[in-house]
Amino acid sequence: MALPVYNGQAFLAEAISSCLAQDYDNFELIITDNASTDSTERICREFGALDGRVKYIRNERNLGAGPNFNLGVKCSSGKYMKWCASDDRISPNFISACVSVLEKNPDVVLAYGKTVTIDAQSRIIPLVGRGMTEQQVTDSVARRFHKDLYDRASNFEIFGVFRKSALEKSTLQRPYYGADVTLVNELTLLGRFSFVPDAIFYNREHPDRSINIRDKNVLLAWQDTALGARRKPRRENTERFRHLIEIAFRHRHRIPFFKIMGVIFIWTVRKTVDRLTLTFHQTKMLLASKTKLNGNLRRS
């Protein structure tokens, strides 16, 4: 397991305890600390002193979220790999249930559990977000890719258990917000996913999680710490399109290349049209609002 963290003191101890409480004990927990400035280092070292399965790695500087996630993969040595968030929890059987599915099904590259939302006090609340539509065994590679690309939601699946050999064939995460979604897209080309309902992923809802950050520049900087060295930030839609094209070429010898390229281009056109339509309506409403305001000012 790999647990990337930056200033995660609020829920970190609970997250680590959840990992160490697994009924499957043949694992290592690699914590990659992105140069935290709070009590994260102390908490991690305390757990490391008590449990030999904990390996703590502190980065000299903040690498950005994506590179820090990737570091956990590079430092892991197991057959399977699971990312853990510093504010979430998993059921005690999560690893064993998912590994069992992976062991029995060599074509499965990701086993993921049922998502339950908890609040800051660890109380179960209505689900925040939405998981992916479950894949069918009969789905072709192109069908899996198409379904995943068009049906992405909260990407809870990134916290499932991966076959590490599949991750090693992938591009892993890139320095733009939403790169984790593209990584899951890529893995549909390498094998199928399996939903494991007995494994429970407790996803914590709280104000400071990245999905609740409304400032796009803050989000971009969170994922890409080199932002200040460039004039222009990495835009999610542009970077994702480039990433998808790279993925198609990377795996062109093992996938129906032209079908996948067609799916990417049609999806991109639709996303572009949707964005332009939204921008048009927003501009129209803004102009109408200004016209109304000017009319009121003239009458007054």
C-alpha cells in the first residue's frame, strides 16, 4: 500500500490505523510525505517505530500530488498495489477481499470496493459523488474504454487494489488535476475491473479535500508545484486530451487502435461543444444582467 500525504494531520492517524488493521498482513505501507509542515512527520514516524510494515519517505520539497502518488508505486515491491488517502478509511477485509479476486482472475487489473461516505467525525452520511458503472465480463477493450471515458464521476476506483504489472505498463499520473481519472481510463486498455462489494472504502467528506477546492489555480498548483515557473498553467482538458492520445499510441500494439482513437476524438468534440455551449449561455446571462442593471440606473 502507498499513502501519499501533505499536511494530513487531521485524519492521518485514523487512516494509517485503518491500513494496519487489515486481516491480510503480508503488505508494506509506504508513506510518501510531500514535505509537510504540520505534525504529519511526527505521526508517521511514531507509527513506523511501532510497526515494521510502515516505511516513511519524506520528500525534500513538495513534488505535487501526481508525482508523490507515483513515488509510492516506484518504491513498492509487492505483486499488487493500493493507494490510500490520508483522510479515508477501509474495512479490515479490503485487501484480502480484493486480492482474492485478483488471484482468481488473471485478466483483472483492478479490484475495487463499495464506497461509503463518512464525515469528519467518521459518521456515515449519504454518498457524496458517484462511482463508475460496473464493467461486464463480456465487454470488449473498446467498450470498456468508451464506458469509462463517458461515465467518469468521483473516481473512487483509484483507491482500489491494482495489479502492479499493469501500473508499470501505464503512464501513471501526470502533473495536471484529473490525471488520476485518465490513469484509470488507461488501465481499461490493459485489463478489466472487478467490483468487490464486500470490501468497503470509507471516503471522508470534509471542507479541505481537493474535490471541494473551488479556485482552479489552487487546484492546478496542488497537482503541479512547477506552476510558478511557467507563464501558463496546465489546463485539465488540454492536458487530458494530450495524455489520452499518448496512451493510445503507447498501447497501440495491444489494442484496437483506430477504434480507441475514434472514441477519444468523438469524446473530445462533445466535451468542447458542451464547454462552448455553457460559455455561450453564461455570457448571454451576464449581458442580460448588465443590460437590466444599466436600464435600472437610467431610470433612477
